[in-house]
Amino acid sequence: RLAVLPAAPREGCLAGTSTPARGGGSVKTMFHARARARGVPAFVAGVCLAFASGAAVEAATITVNSVNQVDPGQCTSATAIASMNAGADQPGCTHSGTYGTSDTIALAASTYALTVADNGNNAFPIINVPIIINGNGATLSRTNGAVAPFFRFFEVSNGGLTLNNATLTGGNIPNGDGGAIFVDSGPLSISGSTFSGNSVPGGDGGAVYHNSVEAAIITNSTFTGNSASGGDGGAVYDNSSNGLTLTNTSFSGNSASDGDGGAVYDNSIGGVSISNGTFDSNSASAGNGGAIYDNSSNGLVFNGGSVTNNTVSPGGDGGGIYDNSSGGINITGVVFTGNSASGGDGGAIYDGSFTGTGPVSNNCIVGNTATISGGGIFR
């Protein structure tokens, strides 16, 4: 491995500066790759899908008419989910359309102050059918109003979840995974949403944990101040077969204490793909990958965005990105600045992938620091 440590920070960035000149670094003969088997689900072979040509998709819509968590005779969020699970209206809720495979719950642009757990770890009934939740600007909060017990918001055991235009804040589940959302089966799609202040003391995925065959897709969303203490993925942990896609999404102030991936930890087979991603001031203390830790099979593709002021300490590697994948990294058009690896290597990027670095071009890598070597990139 070639450890590259610029002699001094350069002012400004030029196209193509992400491939530093040789010199000023040291050659490492020891290969460091800390593979972590986390039970990635295996592909299922021989599955046959039948498609009905021209068949209309049946769907029902339920509009929630109460912001209260419990409100007899009214259609609460919990009652709406129970109706979707049953495929039949529960007391207080009335659907339009026909119950099918793309049913939708519509919330109001209000704050839903959640104070009780519906079933142990969750504010709402466990989802076991495909559900679309249109938040319409709603805020779901565990910390607003009366002091609430510990719980996350949504758990999906089957079917999958689509969440649009909602804010989830204050979710907290000690010794579990996914402070706001836990998906154990089915696809996950998040769009136009905000996750703030969610946490998992003793678990993975401060805001979101995805553990499915299907992919997770997150678009136009924001993750701020989420944390995993003693676990990985301060904001998002992906353990899927088909991988994680992030588009126009920002991560700031998320943290993994005694774990890896201050913002994102990817342990998928399909790998992680990022377009126009922003990672600022995330941290992994006593771990690696201040912003991103990639432990996937297919590797990391990152096109456009910025990775700034992320940190690992003490003795961690990859202040911005730590790659431990089989597929390697491919990074284009990304700004790396102000990232640091205190006591470790790779201020901006630590490449410990099995296949080596792919194209890393037209990036701006300047003003990053590492105590040992590779202030910019350590390979």
C-alpha cells in the first residue's frame, strides 16, 4: 500500500488533484482489512415471479384525522396501520379505493407527539404489508410533550415501507437497531424526509437499520444529530442484499461511538451508490470512517458532493471514508476538506478494499490530516 501524505496543505483545488504525486509518504507492507461478517442475507435462487399483464394495481388510501397517538373513535396513525395490515377498516378509520399492494396513509402537516409504545419497541403496530406513508410535512416526535418511554417509530416485518415528506425525531431504542426505522423484510424508500436526534445506545443504525433482500433508496433527505453508541452507522446501517442508494441527501453531526461509520455503515452485497451527497461534521470515535464505512461486496460509487470536517479518533482510520469492501471505490467530482484521522491513517480516505482503488478523479482533496500517514488518501 502506498501511504500518501502531502508535505503541506495546498490552497485551492484543481481538477484531477485526487491522484497525489508520489513521495512524502511511506510504503506499508501490511494489508489492513478488518472484515466484519454481519449476517448479510444470502441471495435466494430459483424464485419465479409471475406478472399479470395489464392488471390494475389495487390501492387504498386512509387519511389520518387525529394527531393523538390514542384517540378512541378517531383515525389515528396506529389505527390506520392496523387497518392496512388487516386489509379492513379498524374502528375510526375509513378507506377510499380498494385494499391492495400499494396502500397509502396520509398524515397532516402537524406534530404527532408520541408518548407510549404500541408494542414494546415501537410507537406504532409492526408493519407486515407494503405501506406508503405520505407525511405531507408531518413531524413524528418522541421527545415532544410528556416524557416518553424508549421506542422507535416504525418496524417492518414484511412488505416494505415508503416514507415521503416527514420528520422523525427523538426515536430511541436501547440495545436494539434502528432508532427511528427498522426494516427486516421488503424494500425501503425514503424521500423528502428529515431524521434528527434518533439514537440506538448499544445498537446499529442511529436512525435507520435496513436488513432485507431488497434495496434501500433514500432521496432528498436530511440526517442530523443521530447516534449509535457502541454500534455502527450513526445515521444509517444497511445490511441488505441489493444495496443502498443515496441521492441528494445530507448527513451532518451524526456519530458512532465505539463503532464505525459516523453517518453510514454499508454491509450489503450490492454496495452503496451516492449521488450529490453531503457529509459534514460526522464522527466515529474509537472506530473507522468518520462519515462512511463501506464493508460491502460490490463497493462504493460516489458521484458529486462533499465530505467535510468529519473525524475519527483516537487511533481510527479514514476521517472521511473507510473502505473495506470487495469491490473497491469509484469516486468522481467530490470535495474532501477538513477531515481528520487522529492517531491513524487516511485523513480523507482510507482504502482497505480487496480489489484496490478504482477511478478516483476530478475531486478536490485539500486540507485533510492524518497523524500517521496519508493526509489525503491512504492506500
